[in-house]
Amino acid sequence: MDEIVRLCKHRGFIFPSAEIYGGFRSTYDYGPLGVLMLRNVKNAWWRSMVQLRQDVVGLDAAILSGPRIWEASGHLTNFTDPLVDCRNCKERWRADHLEPDPKDGAIHCPNCGSTDLTEARAFNLMFKTHAGPVEDEGSVAYLRPETAQGHFVNFLNVLQTSRKKPPFGIAQIGKSFRNEITPGNFVFRTREFEQMELEYFVPPQDAPKWFEYWCEERLNWYVDLGIPLDQLRLRAHDQEELSHYSAGTSDVEFMFPWGWGELEGIANRTDFDLKAHAAHSGERLEFYDQATSERYVPYVIEPAAGATRTMMAFLLAAYDEDEIGGEKRTVLRLHPRIAPYQVAILPLSRKDTLIPTAQEVLGLLQPIAMCDYDETQSIGKRYRRQDEIGTPLAVTIDFDSLEDRAVTIRERDTTEQVRVPIDKLVEEVTGRLAL
Ligand code: ATP
């Protein structure tokens, strides 16, 4: 974990936010490589959930939202975590994250060890603000704590404009905000984060079948993008753990350095949300099936994943150290679709004679892949750097290239090198990346 945090800072993936002012409360900024990788995580999700399907359409709803949405969804009353105060050191904790001490069975404050803790009380996690210049009850607004309600309040808009019918889904990626009591473990739990959520509307009787389907699909997504199956599991929630809207939830969990942690929750939200919004808004949020002349409120299966948390899992799973020719190296074995750069273009030397050919190669590959062009330092050092940031392929232009119009492709994982004619480079790189 420390190695990942160090690498993220050192190579420009993730920086503590506002570092020159001493940081700001567990918030993070995504640097030049982080922004590429996070975008790739989201694109990979969008590709699998929207692009490769005909039954899902996209949405990008507003983050600022009025209280009526959150009253109807139940979040104003139910979106709480149990909060306890330590009377001794005044720290605050999430009660459900505190374990009794195996020696005396008492609950101790993780900071000072005191057992003088208050009773747990419900703490609402929503960020409240005011829209407009007047700060009164009438201007109260919330930063959404999940992207999900946007899908439900737009149900009719999407139904009418997309001409879809159940089973169909609405996919959305965007920022969510939760005033977490104890953020931590790097970007695992932050107060501002990004989610990737699908709301999949189905005929009620088919909900159990689609729930199973999405559990399997979503687990496979992580495996296909390179997380080993033995570092993943599906865990069903027990009755007390279920959210107020859920008839069944399973989490995709990843083996983090501190133990199993959730990457994604797949929930059977039933018709809870559509019915609640129908009751509060007075609109009929239903589907009318012309074929059978039936009117019904669809059930919803929701796979809800965290983009930032998933990026962290990809980094942890990809991190490796090995030895090449007796020399230790750090390598991120990231899937080409997730790696910040797919190709590094490395002229062997900075000599003027090589640069035009190197630029020509860059011009060929830039339209098909994210490329890093680097002409400084020794070639060995540059390979190490690319290994450490996970670039799957390096293309080296040397003095022979000027004679034979060929370049060397080096594979990150095997360090194997092959000579390829420049004319065949696009085809060769496309094939090897299998994007
Ligand atoms: P937890 O039990 O860890 O608080 P949750 O069950 O409340 O999470 P969901 O509401 O199911 O989480 O949110 C879906 C996904 O959004 C989570 O699986 C996670 O990947 C991501 N997520 C939720 N809260 C955070 C957070 N504070 N920071 C980063 N990602 C988060």
C-alpha cells in the first residue's frame, strides 16, 4: 500500500489535494497519469455497459439537487451512518467500524484507547448547501450522494426519447459526495469520489434472473481487465446490512492490503424508487406495454461501482516487482485499456538525425493510442520508467531505423523485443494491444 501511494505521488497519478497548504481533509487530485488512468477506467465501464449493448443508454444528470428528490428517495431520513464520540479525546468514529477488544470485549477508541464513548446516533452523510444568494430553508440544496436518483427522475424522459422498453438500462458516470465520518485508506474512502452506476429496469417477475445476470457480468468485468479471480469475491449482504430500498444486494469485493473491501454493490432496488418518486411528484412513473396492454412499475437492478476506488484496485493488483538481467524493477502490469499510456516512443538518442523518424512514428501511433514521447536519459532508465507507469509497449527508433525503415517494439511484461517495419507498425501495435 505504501509503495502504491509513493508511486502515485512520485509518478504523477494522485496527489494529496492542496498540498502547498498542508492538504485538505482526505481529498485528492488526479495528476497527468492519474487523469488518463481514471478516464480509461470510466471508458472501459462505458464501453462494456453502453457501447457494446443495445439495451442501455447514457445520462449525465445534475450534481446539485433539491430536497424533494432526497426526501422521496429516503436519503434525508435513511442515508445515515451511526456516529459515536470519544468523550476523552473528542475524536468521532463510525460505530459499525469499531470492533470489540478480544481481551475485555469492550469497545475502545482507536485513537486514545478510552472506553468512554457516547451512544451511537444517526449522522446524515449528505452535503448540504444553498443555491442562490439567500441562505434560508427555501434555498437548501444537496450535492448528490449517489448518481442514482438522476436515473429515476429522468425515467419518463428517457423512456419517451429513447423508445426503449424493459429490460433496458440507464448508465451514468459522475461525481458523488458523502460527508464520510472517517475517510481513509488513500482513495478507498473519500468525501468526493466518482461513481459508475447502471439502473436496469425489468419486468418485476424477471428481477431475480437479472440480478444473477448482473452479478456475474460485473465480476467478469474486473477479471477481464486483469484483476486475478482469487483477489475478488461476490458477497451477499445479510438482512441487517441491506439498504432501505434493497430486496437483495451482493458486493463485488477486492482483497485490499487490509482485507476484503467493496468495489461495487449490485442491488435489487425493486420498484421502491419509481414508486416513491411517483408518490412525491404526482407523475405516473410506469411502463405501458402496448403488446399486452399492461401497465406496470418496473423493478430495478443496480450495479453501482466506484471509479476512483476501482482505479486503486487496478493499481494494487497490477503492482509487481521482478528482476531483469540481475536488476530489480517495479512494473505495473496494467491491462492496455487501463494503462495511462499504451505506447512509449523512444528515440535511442537525442541526435537530430533520429528525431524526424521518431516524430513520424509518433504521428502514426498518436491517433490510435495514447503515446508518451520521451527522448531524455539512457534507454534503460526510460524502459524502467515506462514499466513503472504500466506502459504495455515501447517503440524504439535507433540508427538502423534510418537505413532499414524498421523499429523495435519492446513488451513491458516479457521485455521481449521484435523488429517491425514502420509500414507495418500500426497493424502490429493494434494487434498487440488488442484494444
Ligand atoms: P461503504 O459501505 O464502503 O460505505 P456503500 O455500500 O455505502 O459503501 P454504495 O452506496 O453501494 O457504497 O456505493 C457504490 C460504490 O461507490 C461503492 O462500491 C464504492 O466503490 C463507491 N463508493 C462509495 N462510497 C465511497 C467513498 N466514500 N469513497 C470512494 N468510493 C466510494
